[in-house]
Amino acid sequence: MSEVLTSPRESFAFENGETADQAFASAYEKNRLHHAWLLCGPQGLGKASFAFRCARFLMGRDRDSRQGVLGMSPDDADVRLITASSHPDLLVLEREMGDGKLKKNISVDAVREIGEFFSKAPSRSPYRVCIIDAVDDLNINSANALLKILEEPPEKGIIFLISHSPGRLLATIRSRCRRLTFTPWSDAAVEAFLRKRVESDEETIGRLVHLAHGAPGRGLTLLEEGTLEMDAFAGRLLEKPLPPRAELMQAAASFKSSSAKNDGARKFASFINCLTDRIHERTLSAATPQIGQSYAQLWSRLNNAVPETEAVNLDRGDYFWSIYNELATLS
């Protein structure tokens, strides 16, 4: 059993976040708040939770020091509005749904809403705040639209840009932001975090810690999304006896289809990530240099599997069978 993953909007506790808290609080106290904050680091480190934490601090009034220097009371009127997604001075940009699926990008029209949003004075709070989760989801047109906004800092306006891959952003966007980097946790810290929230056996906890790669939120997400099932399946593909043909065909079919009950793209990405991790382990522990080189070549290919299939709309089921056949030659 696991704790239901708390959304960033509802997350008030912020473990291991003292450095980020102090950096923002110091800028606030010295009246040197930058108009744009770029929150960087791997997914699952609490960047979105920190952005909402800062929004509550800027927009609310009832401080709660028990939750740290940026802590706010959940009973504050503005905080309640933020939690309920109904605060007039907060704008949150995320990828929108289209035809039952998440769109690949945040549109240029959505980004232009930011300019309109900041053209108005705050209606009930000291600041207007915009959170973009994630800025990595902008296409070139929406990125250029954002750049124009950043070049003309809004009065009493703060923008939080969440980025999992800041190196891929326009250099001109990065240069106009104050950067806060969130670093991966130690395995021991991730394990302690998960043990507070997950009731499971040692093997499950250990595998979650390994797959989280220092991001505690990722560990909880993996559990809720059923990633451990994909991880176990990936492990069985590297052992004897191999899964029965019927199970392989069922997996290939599930990767191909997408519906309200089965997100084939997400399931395929989860499988590839787990298999890549296990192939990396095999590469490092190979009995001979030749075997190690073969695993390393497969590992390199798997690293590009998800973006490759998405970019040219490859059949994910066929891709799975090509991987399976390659694994068969290594067994």
C-alpha cells in the first residue's frame, strides 16, 4: 500500500528544501526578488511543489514557521483559493488535453495569456504569480513568446519556470532568470522518504529507490503508475526461461494501443526506462568485454527508443519485438 501522491498545489511540507527556501526568503527580505525563477533539476525533486510554496508565501498572509521559512497556514484565505485552483492572481500553464491525450507542447496562445494576465494589477494579493510546468514543453514559437514577456518584467509579477532539462532551453530565456538548482537526494534519504509513505517489502522499496535515481517524488510516481510490473517484466526478458509467447504478444499489443484504460505510450516508456536500467547493470557486470560491448550498444539504442518512436510515429509493438529479438541473440 502507498500514500496517494500529493499534488504540488496541495503539498505544504517540503523535505530537504532548506537551501531553496533560504535563497528565496533572502531575496524577498532584501527586496531583491527576481521577476523570473528557473527551477532546475530532474523530475521528482519537488520543483513544482516549491513553486506553489513560493506562490502561497507571496500571495498569502498567515505565516506558519512550523513548515519552514516559507511555510503558510492551510487556513489562510488566499492559500485556500490557491489549493482550490481559483485564485485570481495565480496562473498555471501546463500541457492541455486534446482528443483525450496530453498535447506535446504548451501552445503559443497559452503563453500569450501570460502577457494579458500580467497586464492587470493584483486583485487581492501583493503579487500576481505565474507557474509554467514545465517550460521544457514549449515549442519554438511559444518559447519566443515567453522571451518577449521576460524582456519586459511585469510590475508586481513573478514567474516560476520549472525545467527538467534546462540545457535544452533557449540561452536567452536562461539568461533572464535567476536559477535555483535542485540536486538528487542520496539513496538513504530517498529510502527514508519512501518508508514514511509506502508499506511494502524490502525488495520493492529497494527497487523503487534504485529506479528513483535520487528523486523521491519519482519513486512514488513509479509505484502509483505500476512501473514495478514493467520492471519485473523487463527483468524476466533477461533471464531463463523467457516469458511465454502469449505474454509477449499481450505486452506488444498493450504498447501499441492507447485508450482511456490503457496508455500505450506511457507504458512503453516505462518499460524502456526499466529495461535500460537493467541493461546498464548487465553492461557493468558482463562476464567478458565482448558481451559488455554488446550490452552497451543495446543500452545506447534504448536511450533513444522513446523519442525515436514519438518523433517518427514508429509502431511501438514492432519496436518491442525488435528489442526482444536483439535480447535473444545476447542470451
